[in-house]
Amino acid sequence: MSRHDHGDDGVSRRKVLECMTWAGTGVLWTVTGGVPRSLGIIDSAQAATAATPGMTFLQISDSHVGFDKPANPNALGTLEEAVNKINAMPAKPSFMIHTGDITHLSKAAEFDNAERIISQTKLDVHYVPGEHDFIDEEVKLYRERYGRGTKGAGWYSFDAGGVHFIGLVNVVDLKAGGLGNLGAEQLAWLEDDLRGKSKSTPVVLFAHIPLWTVYPEWGWGTEDGGRALEYVKGFGSVTVLNGHIHQVMQKVEGNVTFHTARSTAFPQPAPGAAPSPGPMKVEDARLRSMLGVASVNFKQNEQRLAIIDTPLQG
């Protein structure tokens, strides 16, 4: 949300869409023609999804394995709680996407611990890196584990269930507080990857830092994200999934639905609500209501994506 939005006297429909899920309530969104429609809170939403045939995949983000500060002294433990919630789902998802910051300090042991827990889902997992995954001196630990078969710094695409998925990397050479960046090479690859695709094909872009500008003062956006979005504007259904900001925010612009996910590790303040971003300490009783996972359902032959955000508790 921009500062201009903070200054609005009225509460616009866009502002409601962007802000209503900050409080931690899980809501099912059905996206038809680029416009989201709320079907209900999490309990009824899970029932609706279970009754709807189609492809469902999961998004988790910002597990920050290795983080042990007061905001959450046991980030590995809350990741395990998220995995237990995934394993308890009534219908097994097709696969999972992790939108970055798997680890906190890019240490080999952190990657090992993350893999040990996440593998318990027994799902195929598609990763993109966060800036915390690129801290090691030679920037090789993430690439050795997850970068095989990818292009450049780790971007790639794949098809599943009639949907075209594109994993992007916008954390290379990221400066503290700076905006994310895709770069000319990746943008040229993206344009080529989409060339020849039917405009009726649903497209899902996923990257760590939001491709839309959430709050530039904190670096919550991607400097050249608009270029990437130009390449998908002709497609009938586009969903953009990100992490990095550790809270649920949604925005709709034309045919594009933007969605950022909760962290499984710790919350961050809402844009502008603190002097700077970073781990936010909350009461122990509230922590798990501010962490969670998201599941997305796509029913073939319908331009429709339904997103359920599930907090670890509440």
C-alpha cells in the first residue's frame, strides 16, 4: 500500500482487498476474470475446496530456518507445525511452491534442517531464492541444491494441470532496503518463455520480493517488475505469488491478481507502521495466528483460482 493510499479519507474497494486479511483470518478467494470474490472464512473454505475437483498446490514462504531471536526463538519448530498442518489436509496437493528465504543465514546446516522438515510433506517442491538464501560467500549452497536445470541465477518455468508456472529471481545483488531487480537477461528469457503460449493459458508468476510496489521506502517491490507484468498483460488469468513481507496482502489490477504469503517464522509490521521492517515481536499467544501457509485451487476449463490462507492457529 502506498503512502497515498494511507492518506485516503474513504475506504476504497481496492483498499479493502489489500488490507482485510492482515488480521490473520483465512479467506477463500475465487478469482474469475481477474476479480476476487470471497467465499468465506477458513473452515468453510476448506470444505469448499475439498468438494471442488481440480488442481491444488501449496505456497509456503520465509521459513528462515536458523532464526532464533525473540520474535520466534524456534523458527524450525513453527516450520514443522506448518508441515504438520499440510500433512493433515483432507486432499493431498499436487505440489508445493516455496517463495524464498528458506534459511536465515545460508548455512549448510540450515538448508539441511529445512530439507529434513519440508520433505516430510512428500510433495514435489519448486523453490525460488530469497535474499537470505544468497548470503554464503560463493552463493553456491542454494544453487547446488535447487538450481540444477534452471537458467541464470535460478529462474525456470514448468507446466502443471493446464497452468504455466514461472519462477523468477529478484534478489541478486540486493542492497539493504533496496528494491528487488530481475535484470535484462531474465526479462529477455521471460519474454521468450511466454512467446507462443495461448492467451487462454492461466499463468502463475512466483518470486520472493513482490513484483508490485507494496512500500518502496522499505524496498518492498521490484524495480523492473512492471516490465515482467507487461509480458503477461494479454493473458486472461495471471496470478503473482510472493513472500518477503511476511503478511497477507492482495491486490487486483485488470487480469492480474497479486498475493503475498505469511511467513512460517515471524511476522513483520504493516507498511509504515514501524520505523523499519524486520522481525516483529508479538505476544506468544498471537504468534501462530500471524504465521501460516496458502493453498491455491485451479479448476480446469474455468478461469478461476481460489486462494486459502491458513494460519498455524486461530
